[in-house]
Amino acid sequence: MQRENVFWADDDPVQRVTTYIPWTIAKGTGLLKDEVPHQYGIHGVFEDKGHTMKHIREEISARMPRAEETQHLRLPPGVPVIDVWHTSVDQDGQPYEVTRFVMRADMTGLLYDVPVE
């Protein structure tokens, strides 16, 4: 299953998010609705289906936007995007969702604060 959202800061679209979820997880859940009917959102649904996030993997790059990204994000000429591919891995070491974030580089900053075990 594929879910798409655009996130805004005031009147500016700042990121387009596409989440890919195996049908075996999405079937029979509220993930098919525009707004996920779970008090903890999409991750609450995953946990209800037995997938607790224990590890993440993110691949991050910067590039010039594709034509449709320029349109969806209302990008001025010359503004690059930050492209983040996020994978959630559960307690059994199984990936259960992949999300792609395409963000305006002129309106985005990334901060990672991760404990080392």
C-alpha cells in the first residue's frame, strides 16, 4: 500500500512524504483512510499489528528536484531537495515500512540525536 501526504509550514509546502506498507500489514486497518483513526497515528497501527520499531535506517542525499516535485513543493528555480529514504525495522529484525521524504532544502534542517548502545 502507498500513502502520500504533503506537509506545510503556513502557506508553504515543505515536504512530500510517501509511505510504502506491505498489504499484509495494511489490510483491515485504518491505513486506507485519509486520516489514520488511531490515537498514535500510523505507528500506533503498526504496533497494534505486532510491529514495534527497534531500528531505523535512513539514506539521505541532496539533488535537484524532478518536475512534479517542483510543482508539488512550489519550488523557486535553483532550489534543491533533500531526499530521505527511511526504513523501520521491528523487534524481529523485519522491515515493515519504507517512507520517502522529499524536502525543500531551503526550508529544511535535519538534526539527529541518537543514543549509542
